[in-house]
Amino acid sequence: MYSFLQRLGRSLMLPIAVLPAAAIITGIGNALNAMHILPNVAQFFTIAGTTVLDQLGILFAIGVALGMAKKNDGSVALAATIGFFLTTRVLSPSKLAVLCNINKQDVDTAFNQMDNSNVFIGLIIGLIAAATYNRFSHTELPMALSFFSGKRLVPIITAFFSLILIGIMFLVWPYFYGAIVAFAKWMIGFGPVGAFLYGFFNRLLIPTGLHHALNSVFWFNLVGIDDIHKFQSGDGAIKGITGRYQAGFFPIMMFGIPAAALAMYHTAESKQKKRVYGLILAGAVSAFVTGVTEPIEFAFMFVAPILFVVHALLTGLSLFIAALFHWTSGFAFSAGLIDYLLSLVNPVANHPLMLLVQGLVFFIIYYVLFRLMIKLFNLNTPGRGDNLLKDPAVDKSSSTAGDTSTTNQYSKIASDILEGLGGKQNIKSLTHCATRLRMELNDTSIVNEEKIKDSGAIGINKNGKHNIQVVIGPQVQHIADEMEDRLNE
């Protein structure tokens, strides 16, 4: 499970890289709109940015599929795309209304979340597509169907597996959604403690997408709370109460998440700091300015789940403190700087400046806790351990791969490593990161470590009876490609 989560976390680096840019573009639009400057331009930026953010599910489906497959191949990305759109479209209210022969408004509200932003569906489909590629990408069909053999078979089988997923989700999704809504309604009567529970589960449910069910109870008019609309309009608002389910997010998104990002940067390996800096800085800026936290959260959510639990607890604590002291603020988009500045002139806000004081305290708490836990538990946050980021310079160097002497050099190293591993019949799967080959073997006891080290490998790390890592260096991409060619022969 640990290895699986590590690979899943690394797979998310690809889609995560585009989110900060989308968040900042959205923030520009919101800022222009708030200042009533160039309304058409503001709308352009807002639509452009939110369009990307609204595609989070499909982005994650493709990223997970490519990252979890044995080889980065276009067919697995195509399979994930087909599976995702098939699942979300069939389970959309408009399609279900036709299938069930009922009016669209009679379709269970749980299926309103079946759109391109559904991260949970994206993760599941990405895993299905990757598993299908790993199992069927080399399958040979009878002569009459040979056109559909190998990689062409992957999207087809993924589509059929998606039909099974659709059937399962059609039966169980409304119950999960209903249970979350019922749980949220139960929290309402607990005052600040209810705010703590809401904040905690709001973060904890993010990977499943079911946090939207919680939000619908507290933020909208599902049971009469309607926290966002009442705060923005003032209709039915109670000063010091309205906004309690929003205010506590400002210290987290504006201060806590950037502090977590800083801690991850400071604990990255020295050679990785420059690469981590690019990823972390963009994510921290988008969290502070716009309140979009996914670029940072997904960077550690799966590779260091204990940190994500701590993050959820601290979010609950922040909402509890703000609710306890009746410090209230609100947002129209998310709890970033832009919405915070707008809330300062909102008459419904109550002591909103205290949220800045709380935010500074939470900045220190996040930074100290994250840095301490990363070091203490040796967590594989970006730029550490097995979670090393690739060097763009290495990718550029691939253009010289056509040089015969270089190719022959990598070919010889790959052959020696393959022989030292016990031959291709002993290798079940092969992947790599920025510097290491990662393999699942049938039996690690037959590995000839001396042979592998003589090939030029820097080190070897065995993990149990079946997993092994061979430390190569920045040229690992070329050696991995050579080994894959031999495994596919």
C-alpha cells in the first residue's frame, strides 16, 4: 500500500503543475471584477481560469493513468479519457433521466457532482486505465481481430470496465452522498465543535469529491444555513454567526498551506531544491492569492498521508477558533487574499482582522509541524527519497540519444543490469524516477548485486522479496528505455 500511494502521489505531479497558473488567471479575473475594472476582460480571465480548474477530474485521470502504467504511452492516456467521459456522461442527471425514464429534476442530487471536476472518478478511471494497459497492452488477438491487438485494445477494454464502474456507482453513490449530507446535518447543532468537524471532514473528503456534499449543507440553502449567500447579500445574516463556516478557511489557505509549502521546500534534498521551488512557489502563491490549495495538497496527500490528516485536523481547529470567538468573514470564490480584502468592507463580517492574527499563528504551527514530521518520519514529500523531481535538462539531453556511441553505452549498461537482475523473466514491472530504476521482481534472492554495480550503478536497495531499486543517476531515462525494449522483445 505504501509503495502504491507513493506511485500515485508522483503520478499527480503532472496535472498539479497546471493548477497554479489556472488559479492565478482566475484570481486576475476576480480582482478586476471586484474593482469594477474592464468587466469584459475580467470575465475573460475568470472563464479561462475556471475552465481549467473545472477539468480537475479528467486531468487527474490522465495523470494517474500515465504515472501508474508501466510505460508512458499515449494509448493509456486515450483510455483514461474515454473511460472518464463515458462514466461521467452516463451518470450525469440529463442522461440518467433518459435511462430511468424520469424528469431530470427527479434524479438524485448526488449525481450533480458527476462532471469533469470529479477527482474521485478521475482517480478510479486512471487506475483502471493503467491496470488495463499493464495487463493487455501486449495481448495478441486472433487473426480476424488482429487490428485491435496490443495497445489498441487498451481503450476498448477500459471502456467495458468503465461500464462496470458505472453500474456500481449508480447503485452506491447516492448512499455515500446521502450519508455525508445526513452527517453534515447532524453537526449543525454543535456550534463551534460542529465547525471543527466540518473543517476536518471538508479536507479529509477532498480525494473522494464528497466534500461537496458537506459544502452543500453549510454553504448553500439545503437546510437553511446558506452561509455564502447570506454573508454576501446580508439577507437573514446574523453578525458573528453568518460566515462561521467560511472564516476559518482564510488562515489555512492564506497562511497554513504556504507554510506547509515552505516546510517541504526547506526539507527537500539540496540538489532538488531548485526544482521543488518552482512547483512549491506557484502553488503557495495560488493558495494565498486565490485560495486554490489543490496544487500543494495533492503534492503531499498520497506520498505523506499522515501530513494530510494533520492538515485536516488543523483546518478543523481553525474553523473552531474562528467560530468560538465569532470572527467571521466570507468568500464568493475561495478563501484567498482577493476574497478576504472584499470581505473587509462587508458589514456582515465580524472582527475579520483577527483572522490575520490567527493566520500568522497557524503559519508557525504548520511550518513547525510539517518540517518536524517530514524529518522525523522521513516522509517522501517532493524532492525527497523516492519522490525526486525530474531535471528538465535531462529531458532535453534526450535529443542526443541518436548518437551511436551514446546509445551503445546505454545499451551495454542496460544489458548488464538486466543480466544482474536475473534476466527479463525475473522482472514483473519496471518504472523509474529522476535517478532510480524501480522494479518488481519474481525473486530478489537471485539478484547478482556485483554484476549490477559493475555496470556503473551507484547503489541497490532491496525492499522485501519482490521489490528492488537500482540507483543510476540522471541518465536513468535512457537506460530504462533500453531495458524496456529488451523486455518487450
